[in-house]
Amino acid sequence: MLKKSILQLILKWQTMTSLDEFAKNKLKSLEKHSLRRSLKITKREKGAKSLRAGKPLISFSCNDYLGLTHHPEVIKAAGDAALAYGAGAGASQLITGHSPLIKQLEKTMVEFKGTQSCAIFGSGYMANIGIIPALIGGDDVLFIDEYAHACLWQAAVISQAKTFSFRHNDTDHLKSLILKHRSDYKHAMILTDGIFSMDGDIAPLPELSELAEKYDLWLHCDDAHGLGVVGSGKGAAHHFSPAPNVHLQMGTFSKAAGSFGGYLCASKDVIELIKTRARSLIFTTALPPASLGASIAALKIIMEDKDLCSLPVQKANIFTKQMGLPPAVSPIVPLIIGSSDDALAASKALEESGFLVSAIRPPTVPKGTARLRFAFSADHKEEDILELCDALKELNIMPLTESS
């Protein structure tokens, strides 16, 4: 009798639930439209190389723009920090986690970015979903670039503010929305990327700053892809001269800095408020010491080696020149393919030729603009890039044109 009961419980457990049925049908639908994602075991190695299924590949998909994840000084700093402070933080920053390393990293960022203060988050995503709802609420309004990163859109939802999307980098459209809606709300904010992660272009920050000042909005720039590679390494705002006033300079240490974590540089009062009210900072464990130590060491390199910081864009422009594309302004160069099927096929063909280039599909990018996204690093050799261009031409992988 007992065995029978156990068997019945096992059969009941194995029976598909409505949740399982939902997931299965959703996966089938995604598969049908070539939108299902899968994880592939890939070992990253030095020199912009990767190993996948035993096959060596030259990677053009990684955001390690300066090659600092494998830099000996950065690795040593991570190890030294772990030995001195342990493997983890133990709690949130407000409980036991605000270590001397966090304080040192904040101080370094303030000196580098030229702001009054800084707050450190667990990641760039966590920074945005903490910062924006801490400053903007249901009685306020957000104006967001249509191509802004997913975490900015998520932050807008969490904030419960009225949200208006403006056409990508179209300041005239933004101005028309501001004139129509700004006066209806107490507080207002403009949300934009500094460098857009899927297109590689730079936001018109001077014009956005002018609109912010004229109509009393707060300008928030997600500069995850700008730190270390534009503006002498200081980021997208410093790409312009003079640098515009960006009230909220947010970014990450997980790309050019080669480590992990997020930051916000702003005024002293704003940072004090963020440290008191940003839920994704208050209610989560602080970064592990190894990540903090690595970030501090990486920033030292970025601050001292301007030639290194210029290399990713230089490498990107070797590619654009060879492929007849407009000059790159960042390390990111998209090749618009069109359909998800074609983008996946192109990515697979390149992998067979020895290159790792990810296919980016909707909803990450708009429908009909699936693409190959090339990310260039200081570690790429010129011959790597020329071989990539030859492979693209031999495989007849060319950008989608209006007549295509």
C-alpha cells in the first residue's frame, strides 16, 4: 500500500502542469519564429579568443573592449582583494557590506568623472532599476529613447511614471513631446544610452542637456559602453567638447573595465538619497571583494593609458573601411541582416569559418532588423579583422539595403 502511494505521488509529480504546458507552447512559438535562445558553453581566452565545442574562435562578440579581464594587474588585484577581505561581502552595503574597497572605488570614480559623489551597485541593470524609481514616481514623467537599453525600460515600468518614447536620437521629436507634456507633471527625466549597445552610435548629449536645462528635466545617461573607450576613457559625455551637463552618469564595470558592478556618479545630495532609497542597492548583498579590487585596478589602467582606450574604435574603423560602412564612433558595429533566420545562418557560417559573432534578434532589436553585432577590442590584431572581412565577403554576408 505504501509503495502504491509513493508511485502515485511520483506519477502526479511527473504529470505536466499548466505551467509546464504554458512554457512548452511558448518555446514552440519562439522556435517557430527563430527567436528561441540557447546557452552555449564557451571558454573565453586571452587575445580576443574563445573555445567552443573544442574549436578555437576569434571572438567579435565580447564587451571586454580593453582586454582587461585577462590583464595580469587586474587579476592580481582581484586575488589580493579576495585574500584580504574574503570571497563575499556578507550583506548589503548598509548592513555590513560597505567595505573600504567600495569607498576606494567610489573615490576613484569621483576623481575620474569629475562629479561630487558616487554610488556602487551590483550591476548596471540593478543600478538603473534602483536609481530611476528612487527619483521618479507615479506623479512624474519620463521621456525615453526608443532604443534605450532594456533595463531603462524596466526602470520606467517600476517607477510607475507616465512614459513617452521619442524617436531614436531625434531631439526635435523629444522637444515636441516635452512641450506637449512636461507642464502636466511635477518632475521629469530624460533616459538615454550614451553609446547604444546594438547600433554603436552616440546619443546627442549636448542637445539633450540643453533641453533638460531649458525645461527642467533631469538627464540620465546609461554609459555602460562608453567608459574606457570614448572621451579619453571618461565616457560618452566627454566625447563632446565642452562636456555637457549630465545630471545622472550611470555605467558599469563589466565591459571595458573587465570586472563586474554598476555605478552612479552625481551630486552629493543625489547620491545620499540614492543610498537611502534605491531598493536594488539597499536590499541586496554588496559586490564581492574580488570584483571591487579588479575594478579599482582596471580604472587605474584606463585613467593612465589613453592610447589603450583609443584602440577599440581604431580597430572598429579598420573593419568599417574594409566593409564600406560608415566610420565607427564606438567599438560596436552592426551589420543589419533583416530576418532572424538569415542572421542565425550568417552567425553559424562565420563560426564554421572560425569567428564568434552573435546574431541579435527581436525583441532585442526591432522586427526586421536582426543583425550581426561586431564588438571590437584592443586585443584584436589587424590581421584578425582583415580575415573576418574576407570571410564575410566570401560568404556573401552583406548588410541589408533599402532595395534588398
